[in-house]
Amino acid sequence: MTGRAEVILLRHYKHVRRYLYRHLNHRMEADDLAQEVCMRFLQSYRGQTLESPVAYLMTVAKGVLATFYRESMREKRVLVVDSELVETDAKDGNGRDPAEQCATDMDLVRWLGQLPRTHRAVLTAYKLHGYTYVEAAARLGLSIQTVKKYMTQAKVQLRECRLSREVRQLETIKKATRERGRRIACCDE
């Protein structure tokens, strides 16, 4: 029974992975979800003859993809503003401009969406749900070392996103200052 299932998976794995990559456009997440499709198929396959194994696997893949999208949307609804993730200047304090805070929250949601699914899951388990590394590892089925590694990589990627945003803001300020200088120079003549 397992032999037939393995043959089916080996023959059609590329199709499943290609389908998932086309919908996700992220190689690591497509690989993770393809593995999930394989696991679900192996758990449910009972040796029956399948008219179209590809159609069966694609149905499983669609279910896995739907679950993934639901979880992603649930994570995006929760705005996690943490001092380690989005460092703020001391001058901002609690009196931040609401529009600026909203922009920061939206950036954070976008940045979280750019993280691989595994990294995002580790980050939300630790930061949002308050699990320790050991608890997060047990809940996610990962080793403690892997949880630490994903956490570090997620923080680094989020800091890089924040820094790139700050660079863009500085470039915009410089451009506006140059424009203002040109207008003042024109008025003086």
C-alpha cells in the first residue's frame, strides 16, 4: 500500500509543487506546503485505485492552500507592534501621530507577509502567543535550535525591512529639501 502511494507521489510531486509555487510565488513556502500535501495524501491513501492521481493530489493541494491562506489572513489581522520588531525613537514615546502609527502597522503587516510561513509561525508563537522557545518548538513540531534560528532570521529580515523604509523616507526628505531650495533660489532672483 505504501509503495503505491510513494510511486504516485514521485510521479506527480513536480505538478503539485509547481501548482503551489504558482499560487504562492515563494519557493520555501511552496516546498513546505508540498510536503504537507504529501503527508496528508499518505495519511488518507488506503491503497484504492485512483482514476486520476493528479486530480486527487491537486484537490489535497487546494485544501492545504486554502488552510494556508486562512491562517495567513488571521495572522495579518493581528497587528503586532513590538519594540524588538519596530524600534521607535525615544522622542516618539506614546504621543505618536496616529497616521504615522497606522503606516508603521501597515508596514509591519506587509513585512510579516514577506516572511516564510515557518518563520512567521515561530515569530507569532513567541511574540504574540507568548510561548517559550521550547513550547513553540513542541507546538510547531520543530527542534528548539530551529526555532531559535528562525526567530533570529525573522528578526533580521524585519529589521532590514524597517531600515529600507527609513532609507526611502530619508531620500524623500532630501528630494523635498532640494526642491524647496530650488524654489527659494528662483524666488530670490
